[in-house]
Amino acid sequence: MKLVLLTAIGVGGATMFGSVIGFIFKKISHKFSDIVLSFAAGVMLAAAVLGLVLPSLEYGGKYGIIITVAGIFAGALCLNLVDKLVPHLHKMVGRDIEAHNKTSLDKVLLFVMAIAIHNLPEGIAAGVGFGSGDTSQALLIAGGIALQNIPEGMVIIGPMLSAGVSPRKTFICAMATGLVEVVGTLIGYFAVSIASVILPFALAFAGGTMLYVISDEMIPETHAHGNESGATYSLLVGFCIMLISDVLLG
């Protein structure tokens, strides 16, 4: 339990770490943000497949493939529904930095709220990984999510400062989005620990949410500013690093 709590704090703290970077470098180039975000996408992709989808198949037994496929689509549809209910201002980097520098405070706060809402299923994914009992895979998932949270924390700062929010309140908002992830991690862990029968579906559901975020948001964003080649190779580097880590930890 201590390790779960420390990891949850680390995953949420990655957003705050990114926020600190955002305060230091208020203007982030498209190329830099695309490369960083693509690397994080590769890491998350490997974590989703190796740490969530494949274990779901393993734990699912005879009906593993049915449970896993159902869980993946359920996770993706859940986030898709969230996107429809909440103003979709979660394109994370680049375009939104420019757009929100010229918009109202209300829309900037909606932007931050959207990030916070998306952080909940990411935190649940980390918690579900620990609930499976495979610590190495759980740390793999948590590491991937934490890396993705750094550029996410970076992008919160510029729009809020430009909208007139004080640095203190801006940092508090960034910290709140990280705390959502901590709560999500604990929810995922306790849910699976209490009802282990749901583990295969929960793993696939968490994997589906991560795959949705990667495909719907991260990859399109990193290919929108003319940096497609660099972004693609950065994604492959992130994926392979996690692949190597999985082999070494295994």
C-alpha cells in the first residue's frame, strides 16, 4: 500500500513538475512540445499494451479475448462520452497555448477542467496496474503516465497567466489537476483489490482509456505543426525504451 501511495503521489507530482517548467519557459516551441509529447505517447502506448491489455488477456482465462476487447471499447467509449459532455479543450500543447492566450478566463478554466477530468481515468489505470499484483508492470504503467503528465503540466501555465490569473492561483490549479490523478490511482487500486473478479475487464478498460487518449489527442496534436517525422521517431523511441524496460524488469 505504501508503494501505491508513493507512486500515486509521483504520478500526480509529475504534473506539478511540468508546471514548474511551464513557469520557467512560458513560451514553448511547437517542435519541442511535439517531440516531448510524442515520446510520452510512445511510452503510454507500450504501457497500455504491455501493462494492461496483455495482462487482461492472461487473467481473463477462457473468455479473455472477449473480456479484453469489451473492456478496451468500454474505456474508449467512456472517454468519448466525457469529451462530448465537457467542452473539448484538451489538445494539450501548441495550438491551445496560442488560442487561449487570446481568449477569456472562463475558457481557460474549462481547458484546465478538461485536463483534470482526463487525469482521473489515467490515475485509475495506474491503480488498476497495482491491483493486479504485478508490481513491475504497475510501475511501467505509472512511469508512462507520469512522463505524459509533464508536458500536460507545462501547457497549463501559459494560458492561465495570459488570462490574468495570478502565479499562485495558477500553480494551485495545476496542483489540483495532479491531485485528481492521485485520487484516480487509489480508486483503481482499491476497486480491483476489493473485487478481483473484475480485474481482467478493469485492466482492459484502463488500457482502452489510454489508447483513446493516444489516438484521439496525442498523435494528432504532434502531427499538426509540420514535425511529423521527428514526432514519429520520438514515439518509437519512447515505445522501445518501455519495451526494453519491460524485458529487463521481467
